[in-house]
Amino acid sequence: MDAAPIEHKFPCNTCGSDMRFEPGTDQLLCEHCGAVDPIGAVTKASAIKELDFKQALREELPKSETAQIRTITCENCGAHVEFDAKTHASECPFCATPVVTDTGAERQIKPRALVPFALSEPNARRQMTDWLGSLWFAPNGLQEYARKGRAMQGIYVPYWTYDADTKSRYSGARGDYYYVTEQVRVQRDGKSVVENRQVRKTRWTPARGRVARFFDDVLVLGSRSLPKSYTDALAPWDLSALEPYNPQYLAGLRAEGYTVPLDDGFDEARDVMDRMILRDVKFDIGGDVPQVNHIDTDVSDVTFKHILLPVWMAAYKYRGTTYRFVVNGQTGAVRGERPYSKVKIAIAVIAGLIVAGIIGGLIAANG
């Protein structure tokens, strides 16, 4: 029988209250008494390692590489969010739907690394409200509600990274431009005359060859709880800031369990690789118009790791509509639902009609 999920607690040495990770620092903070405690160091070289992809598909990973986590599944958006044992009811941080936590657990591949939150919640909220304020026709009420509403939630979002060695054979053609002089008949001042013109043509040469590329850390989202357009807009991520997984970085925050299976994630990674290989092939063919007819790629030495990336999240219900916003917890990039104020749009339309009427009146008077 699988062991029960491990619950990590970090009591304050001074007062015994639970400590939480302080974004932008390497320490835990006790909000009760203000005491701080440095996060224990973990050696990167020994902790952040790749796992064998084929071994994982055969479910032959060492037991130490998997763990049980206690999660709830939101029936509205499908998010799998990890909760501690003391939580029995909550609200989904992805879509603001009320949920009741499940007491069960599921076994997942452990995260090997994470990028700690660098942006604090107040700074993330400021980034979000500034972004809202920059949008034309956004409702003022929503901006104010977001500014004064409850705190944003810090979520570590699951990602897969894939490494692979690729060797590709291709066939195609190289197209080089050249110009010839041709005589054409044109009309000049009512007369038909013959002129010489330079006409561009393409000389095609068959092309075959090989290209090779090693892919390192192809990043694929491991969740389907947010629209991909949101998460893509949060890129780029600086993966050089990855730290070995340490539960202290999760103190006071939440983590989402992955819902994209490992093999499905690799299919998406292959799309990224194939686009890069196609670019390499075109560059190798050269010429003005490289034409690719066929590419055959051998992929080997595929490895992967499960990592967590920091996202501040807010889901506000405003006048019956849920608006979701995400902020990159490393860079401050913002993405969210595009709200519109019908009142502002109506005022803008009326103002435009008034201006058009005034201009039309002036033109008629001067005419």
C-alpha cells in the first residue's frame, strides 16, 4: 500500500506559528512575530537531474522519484490543486468556483526543481491593476475591485522540460534568384513602344543533406486549467534561476498537480523541435528560396524533468462574470480576461458622433 501524502510544516522557532516563504528572498517569514529563518541550501549538481523518458513511460522509475499528493479537482476548469490536510473547503484559484476538497491522494512524478517567487503579492497586484488601467474601455469598478479585493494566490504551476538528441536527413531544392532582360510592349503618351525590363526568375537545384541538434529544456505546460494563450504570454522564463526542489519554497503557497501526461507533453515538445529542425534545414539548403520536400528525424537520449514555475493568480467575480488574471511571479508579465465597460464604449460612441457632427457642421457652414 502507498504511504500517506507527506505534509510539510515549518513552525516558527520563536512562537510556534507556521512560517511562509517570503518571495524575492531566501528565507521563511513568520507573520505572527516577524521572525525569519533562512532556507536550507540544496546542492544543484546532485539535485537537478534529468530522468529517463522511456523508463518513465514503462512506469519503471525508482519509487523515490514519485510521491502521493493530496489534491482537489475543480469540476469547472479541471485544475488539480494541492491542499494541506487541514483544508476541507475552498475556492478554486483558477476560476473562483467553490470546491470541497477530496480526502484522496494520487501518485505523481516528483518535481525536480522550481523557480522561486521573486515578485511579492503586493507587487503582483500592482502589476495587474496597472495592466487593467492601461486597457481601453476596462470597467473602473473592476479595477477598483481588483485593487481592494482579496489577495492574489501564489500557485506553482507544473511544467515538463525535455532534452533530446536529434539527427535529421532531408531532401528538397535550393532556389536562387537570377534576372533576365525581356522586351515588353507598353503604352507611352498614346503610343505603343517596346521597353526592356529586368524579370526575376528562380533557378532550382536539388538538395540533400543532414542536420543535427541537441535540444535542452524544451518547456511544455503540464496543466490544462488555464488557456494556453495565457501561459504562453507569460513567457519567457529564465530557467537558469531554477533551484532544486525544496518544500520550504512552497510554505504558504500552493502547487498545482500536472494533468498533461508525460507522453502528451513530449508530443508538444516534438512540435517545438520539428519547427526548429525545419528552420535548420532551410538554413542548410540556403539560397533565396529553400524548398523542403521531406525530413526524417531520429530522436534519441530523451530525458525529462518535472519543474514548478511561479504564478500569481486572481479570479474575480464582477457583476456575475468571472475575470481571471495571471502574473508571472518571476518577471511580472501579466495576462488576463479582456474586460469591457459598456458605459465607456457608449460614451465613446456618443462623443465620436458629436465630434463628427461638429466637423460636418463646420464643413457645411464654410461650404
